[in-house]
Amino acid sequence: MILAVWIPLLMPLLAVPAARRLAGSLPPRAAAWLLTGCAVALAACTAAALALLLAAGALRLPPVAALGHLSPPLLGGDPAVTVPAAWAAAATLAACAATVVHRARRHRAELRTARRATDAHAPAGDLCVLPDPAPDAYALPGRPGRVVVTAGMLRALSPDEREALFAHERAHLAGRHHLFALTAALAAACHPLLRSLRAPLAYALERWADEAAASRVGDRRVTARAIGRAALAAAPSAAGPHRPGTVLAATTGPVPRRVAALLTPEPMPGHPPIRPGSAGRRLIAVALLACVTFSAASALDAAADLHTTVEVAQGEVTR
């Protein structure tokens, strides 16, 4: 267990760069699922490894050993290593749990505040217009989800650009993109390296909504123009006072890169684009899968090893 339990804590050093590299060459929807799934898997393995470290040290405490009918000398490992590691794991797990709870509560509180602000204005279907001169627009999840836009943003766009912007925000709501972003944020609380997955995930979610909007309005140039103008209009002003920090909006992220992607012609049906470096992508995908699998297998191996050690220690006491 001594070696296997550390592998899930170190594996993000290899898995995170591989996930970022692979996501950059995938379609937006696939990239979003890849990054979110990778974050969840690595965070779960990290939490499992920390819990095993904590358990291995806790079993050496006399009250715990007596409760489990264990013989501490038969638990294996050096107490000078396992006990301090257990204390460190306990502190880390507590910090992770506190961060997860705090972020989840803050997300919920921000959504409530934004919902109360929009409830004061009569919506037109799923569209809620705020009488704010500062240009802003975002997708507010909930039941029902709403596209929130300010009067300043409506004045900054032409009618066809408004439709493209609304389609973008509706795509966020339909795809429940806020759950992807929230999941990645909570997973990042378990390992600091997972924080670097949040930026590419946000970009993938925006690109996903961009493509959905372009397909809905039937014009990639209009969609690109709408996003560019909306971003330029919103740039001088900060987000609205009631806008949650965790919601997704068309004006966020690397807008020039997104506009350039929209101005690239969409491939004709039945003629997939020729993408160079497909062999390299397959190699990265295999490496990423190996990293995640090895991390999970190591956590399981460490758990099985700890279970066997406990059975041996219990058996000796019974004799």
C-alpha cells in the first residue's frame, strides 16, 4: 500500500497536460465531456488515496485498534511515516470538503440572488430583459432556465445578432453547461493541478454553445459578429451586480479565438475534415486513459492491501 497509495496523488502531473492537449483537438462537445470526466475521475482517485492514508494511520491509534481488535505491530509500515501522513491526509481531506461545501453553497446563493433580481421583471418566455444600461447577457439556470439580457446589450446588437446571442445562451441552458463548470470547480478542490482544467473546459463550453447557435440561426458569420460585438460592448463594464460569477455568457473566454473558429467554414455532411496529427491524438488518448486507469487501479490495490493487512492483524489478536 505504501507505494500504490501515492500514485493517485501524483498521476495528475501526467494526466492533466494530456487531457488539455487532447481536448484542444476535439470537437467542443467531446472536449467538454472529456475534461469534466477526467476531472471527476482524478478527483475521486485523489480523495480515495487520502482516505486510505488517513485510515492506515488511524488504525494505529490505540482506541481504534482496540475497537477493531487489531494488533498494531502487524499492521505493517513504519509508524514514523504512516502516522504523520495520516494527519496530513486528514487535514487535506477536511480542507477539500470545506472548499467543496463552500463553493456549492456560494453557487446556490448566487443563483438565488440572480433569480430574485430577474423575478422582479416580467419575462417574455425564457427571456428576461433587465433595464440596465450596461451591456450584459448570460444564461441563468434553474426551473425554468432564463436568458437574461440588459437593455444596454439589446441596443448594442442588430436584430439578427440578438437572435444569435439568444441562441447561444439557450444552448448553455439546454446543454446544462453550468453543471459541467460546477463539477470541474468542485473537483479542482480535491487536487490543485485540476484547476488548470477549468479554463479549457470553459472554452469548450462556449465553443459548444457557439456551434449550437450557428446551427440554430443558420449563419456562422452572423453568430461570429454577434459574439464579437457583444464582447466589445460588455468589455468596458464589469458584470452586472446580480450576475452570478459561475454562470456562462457569450462574452467570456478567448472571444477572438472563438470568432476565428466560427469564421472557419463548417465541413459538408459526409465529408469530415482532414485533421493532421491523428496518430498523435490517438497516442495522447491512450496515454490519458492509461493514466486514469492506473490511478484508479492503484487506489483499488491500496484498498485491497489495507483490507488484507487489517484481516491479518485481526486474526492474530483472535488467536
